[in-house]
Amino acid sequence: MAKLKIGICGWGNVATGLYEQLINGNEFYSDWEISCIGARRDNSRCNPGSTKIIRDIFDVVKEDIDVLVELIGGVETARDLITEALNSGKHVVTANKAVIFEHGEELINLAIKNNVRLLFESAVCAGTPTIKILSNDLSANKISKVAGMLNGTTNFILSKMEEGASYADVLKEAQDNGYAEPDPSLDVNGTDAAHKIGILSALAFNSGLPAPDFYIEGIEDIQPHDFIYAEDFDFTIKHLAVAKLSAGGIELRSHPVMLNKNSSLAGLKGVRNGIQFDTDLLGAFHVAGSGAGRESTASGLISDLHALSKSPEILPINYPDFSNKPNILNFNDLIFKFYVYLEVKDEAGVLALISKIFADHSISFDKVIQKDQLENSNVPVVIFTDPIIESEMQIALEDLTNHPEIFNFKIIRIEDL
Ligand code: HSE
């Protein structure tokens, strides 16, 4: 077999992690050659030795390489680079979930047209296998739901907050560990997880890349007290991304949830990601593993490079059928149970007022607790509701704002897994 000639584009945390694995790792890499590195600047963390360095990443495409590994991140320049590589007859391996989410249909069609491969195993859950599992190993199954904690940074933050750490301190630790994106707001605001579930949904349900509609919410408003109240009822708080097949179409959402502590994903802590696939033949099927960081991402990238070097003529995944897209459901029409946190004036009649507002919107309470007075002498009231349509809950929350006895409130949706 001829050597697989690799051009790496990007020279940050992930690219240097891949380089170090390829230089120091397993013996089957001896059939591979790092022909060049497209690096706009040096990285003091890693010495590339005598490997050819190219300052204009677009010049990497002109080199004698079989595969370009795109690790520059971002969307539009990455799209241009991948386009140029595919049009030049090079295979492309990428860890870039944003570019696959935003331009996946166009880029996959381009790969097919040019008879080359575009592989992106590490775009979802870094090295924890998901894309090939979903696309190949589960192909006999009808998938009804894919639900996962798909962002390592948010799971790391929430796990540490549950143990009492502060949000800001833990975010800094996630950045120092190389889990967070260069712009960490994409992690904490739910966008990164949305990109990943969008990719899985395209593979499971042909829902399109990009998906036309999505509900996205981050973890920025989660407070330590939410974990304490969740614990009272055997719940924990996670950030979950969901793609679910229903009668009228697909629901796509990425937001914090309360999960029963006994559910399969609730026990995954730190940077771990986990996914539950609901299938007809296997029932609920789970994968879990490290979802961010240089070593984990290198593992996924090398799995794609391995597939290319072993049999470049065989496509190791089944691309989505973009000619057959389903309807995407409106988030406001979905039904959830809710955790509602309210901070209210400590005076007679306030609980009755809250009950009336919710009753006016046909929202039934499953459990209600009033906690001890806060330092500001307000009292927290915590409600767990029965199932109600999202739009009705939003109208009820709007109604709460009309009452000066109610100072602030928040909801977290409850997910049954
Ligand atoms: N920032 C991402 C995360 C990296 O925290 O999950 C892996 O995609």
C-alpha cells in the first residue's frame, strides 16, 4: 500500500495534539506521512521538527497530499479551504462541527461529485465514536430519538457546579484544559451542542445541513440553588441536545434539562459526553466517553485517517439523503414537564396568586415547595409541573411579569430518558 500523505491545516490545540499522536503513537502510522503543516504562526507548545511549514493554508491544497486535515475552526474560511481541497481531488478529514452543520449538504455533495471523501468523526463527541456507529452499525435500525450531552465544556461546568464550584472558575478551568472553543460562548450558549445534534439528526433522519429550525438555550442562567432543589426530587441538571422523530416531523433542540438521577446519562461527569439512541431492534443504545480535548479529538481524526488509508475506495459512512428532508416541528408546540423557580414577596396570598396564574393557563402542579427566606427576605418557590405545551408555559411566564410580588423566575425542562 502506498503511504497516505497528510497535510494538516491549523496549528492550535487540536492540530498539535494530532501531530504528537502521529509522531509518537501506534505503529500503523508508519504507513502515513505528514507531508506538510499549514500554520499561520508557530505554536510554542509543539515543535514540528523538519516537517514542511506553509504559512498560507490554501497552499497546502497544492502540495502532493492525499488528504487535507482541516483544523483551523470557524466557518467561512474553513468552507473555502475544504471546497478547494475537494475540488482538487483531495480527501478531507475535519473536526469542525460548525462548518459541517452550516455547509454539510454543499460539502458532502462536492465530495461525491469529485469522488473523494469528506469524513468528520471527531466533529461529534471528539474521539468518542458516534458518526460511524450511527451511520453504519445502527443502519438496520429505525431510530426514534437521539439525545445526548454533546458538549464537554458544559458537562464539566455543570458537574463541578453540582459539587459547589462557581461558574466562572470552572469555565476558566475548562479553557485551561483545552476543552472550550476559542470563543467559549459557543459552548455555554448551547450552539456547539446544537451543531453536533444537527449532524447526528442529518444522519439519523435526513434533516438537512444546516437544519432549518432549532431551539437553542445555554447554561448561563443555571445557579447553584437549582442543583439543591433538583436534588430534593432526585434530579440533576445537564445540558442535553435532542433530535426526536414524532408523527408530524422532527424536533430539534439544545437546552438545559433536569434528568432523573437514575437515568443512563445523569451519572456522566466532567468532560464526558454521552448519547442515548432509541432504536427499534436494539432498544436504548448508549455510547459515552471523553467529548473534548486534544487526545480525544486526535483519536477521532485518526479513526478517519485509518479508514482512508485502509480502503480509500470504500466510503466508511452513509451520507444523509438530502433529497428527502422531513418537516421540523415548531418548538412552541412541544410538550414538557417543567421545573419553575420563582422568587417572591413573603406575604399572604402570593402562593394563591401563583396558583391562579398557572391554573388560568391549565398548568397543573405535580409538586410545590416553599423554601426558607433568602437574605433579601424574599422566598423561593419551586414548582414541578405536569406536562404542558411550551407555548402555554411561555404565556404564563409572561403573565408573571405583570405582578410586582413576583421578582424573578426561571424554568428548566424535565426530560424523561
Ligand atoms: N468545545 C467542545 C466541547 C470541544 O467542549 O465539547 C469538542 O467539540
